[in-house]
Amino acid sequence: MKFDRHRLDRITFWMQDYVEQRKYPGSSALITHKGNEVFFHSCGLRNIDSGLKFDRSTLVRIYSMTKPVTSVALMMLAEQGLFHLDAPVSEFLPEFADMKALVPGAERIDQIEAATTPTLHQLLTHTSGLSYPFNPGILPKAMDELDLMFKPNQGLLEAQVRILAGLPLAFQPGRRWEYSVGIDVIGRVVEVVSGRSLQEFFFEQIFEPLEMHETGFSVPIGAGDRFAALYTPLEGDAMALNAAKSGTDTLRLVDQPGHSPFELATLFSGGGGLVSTIDDYAKFAEMLRGRGEKNGIRLLGCKTMEFMMRNHLQGDIASMGPQSFAEQPMEGMGFGIGGAVVLDPGRARTPGSVGDFSWGGMASTFFWVDRENDLTAVFFTQLSPSSSYPSRSELKALVQGALIE
């Protein structure tokens, strides 16, 4: 397979159209094929008020695209034989030892029953019974009241995890798929097992080896004005999906440089805390495509990487009765360790290859690895929530449409 240059240019017009319609403030897209860059384009602004261009040096909040990084970190420790994925999380975090779950059909947070402790595997695959404040349901409401979002300025990860452990699970572990803060708990497990903060582990074991020098939990020192502003088309909180209401301004400013918690993080969120540049994240995606290796630097074994990119659910996500928000379609999509896996492109209703591995972030960022066609694609913008527009499926269709024999 190879790319048709003229068909790739369609991505340029598509991106610019999003900016001209004031759907996105600006964006960038980077595509590699067999390890070589075949497409890059950026357009629009990273800060509307300042008139600064959105370019490949722009730093963005990648939110849940942090999850694959945390998942890789845990698997690096698992490869050392330090634990098995079926281990209950209470072996590392005792506060999860005596778990409760809401009874089926519960109407109040105190309607509970004894529950098994989630395993590391259940936390990694969003089948643990944990949730997010922006999901519907009793547990999400309780989490919202406690502001359990693992924000950069919410103290320390250890303390936030302890508060979380005091709440009941939304369901018995393994019963359902529900997008959750489980990967934040996994980040805390990485800290306990490694004896280092998640920030230190990422820096020493992943970012430095891959030369991801501009990725971290805080905007890098000396970054100047390269950190993008965050916008939303909603009237209220850009993360409050349960009360989402479209506003009159499609690009309302909600987080800006100089006043952002991402400029001096104290809580290292493995579920959504990283900022990065598109070139930096492309290095991580290329490592995934390279089955754990990039430019002679190996983070994971080939078989471990293949294991991560397999579907770890009984069927697709839709078959597990999800009631939550998700960063991807649910029909025809399975879930591996750290991201979604295409099981059937037809049922997912988006062109692609069986086995495509991907995930996105709440600010509408997105990436995928297509091992069949030997390509990676990374898309950056800064608009929350990511469910605002169907840009991910549109971009994937554009890239697939540019592939020819």
C-alpha cells in the first residue's frame, strides 16, 4: 500500500474547514507510513486572543491519551515479573481491601453489597466498577460532588486515590464496561511498585528513552507561549457532560496559559494529566507500531505489545452494556491494554483495519496505529468535550481514502 498525495491533501482542506466554521480554534495532524512522515499540516490558532498560530511546536492537554502511556508503564513492570494482571489492586493499595458495590437497581449511594476487589486487569480494561463524574449514574454523581476528577491541582495522587477507595463501585467487577478513573489508580500502582512518582517513572523509563523532551505533567520550563488555550462550545463546565448545553459561542475560552493548573501540576494523573507536542506523541505512537521498539530503543517485548493490542473483552464494548461516555465508538470495537481495538470496521461504521489500536482525549485529540498498513496518525486540537463533532471518524476515513495499491 502507498499514499496518494492528492488524496492526502483532502485532510488539509478538511482541517481548514473546521477552523473556518469555528468548530476548532486550530489543529495539527501528523501521519507516518513505515516510519516516515508522509503528511503534516497545521492551521488556525492555539490562542485566539493572542493570535498565536497552532503549529507543530504547540503544547496541548492530551487528557486521556495519557492512558496508553500509563498502561505501557505498568506492563514494563509486569515484564519484570513483579506481579500478575489478575492480582487484586489491594495487594498494592490496601485501601481497596474491603470493597462494596451498589446493588443492582440502586437508587441511593448507600444501597450496597459486598464486592470483590478489582484486579489490575479490570482497572486497565474499564471493567472494574469504577466510573467518571461525567458519566450517568449514582456513583458518578457522588464522584462529582467530591470533584474526583484527578485534576493537576488537586493535591497528591495518593490522597485522591484514598478518597476514591471510600466510595462503592458502580457494579461488581467484570460485569460491565464503564469508562473510568481506573487508569489513575493504575498510575498509583506504578508509583508503589517502582518506588518513584509517576512523573519520575515516565521521565526515566519512557520519555527520556524515546526523546520525548516536551511531554510531562506540567508545561515544560521555557516553553514560553507555546501552550495552547482550551475552548468549549458548551455554556457550562466543558467536562460536565450530564448537564451539557450548547452555547452561543462555539469557541468559549475555559483554560488559558498563565492561569492553567497544567502549568504547575501537583497531582500526576495517569488517566489524563499529560501535556505534549504532536511530534513527541508521534514518537510514542511509533513505538507502539514498532511492537515496543523505536530507533533501537526497546521499552516492551514484541509479544507484550501484541498482547496489549488484542481485545481483552468477551466481545465488543457495546456487548458489555456500557452506560458511560467513551472516547471511541462501542459497536465493532474491543478494548485492549491502554486503548480500543477494531474488531469489525463495518460494525464500527468507520473505514479502517481489523486490529487498529487507538484512543483519544477529552480535548478532541486522537491517535491510532494501523499495523496492517504500517501507519500511525496523530491529531491535535483543543476543544472539549471530544463528543462535540465526529472529527475522529472523518479523519480516519480521509486517511484510509488516501491509501492506494
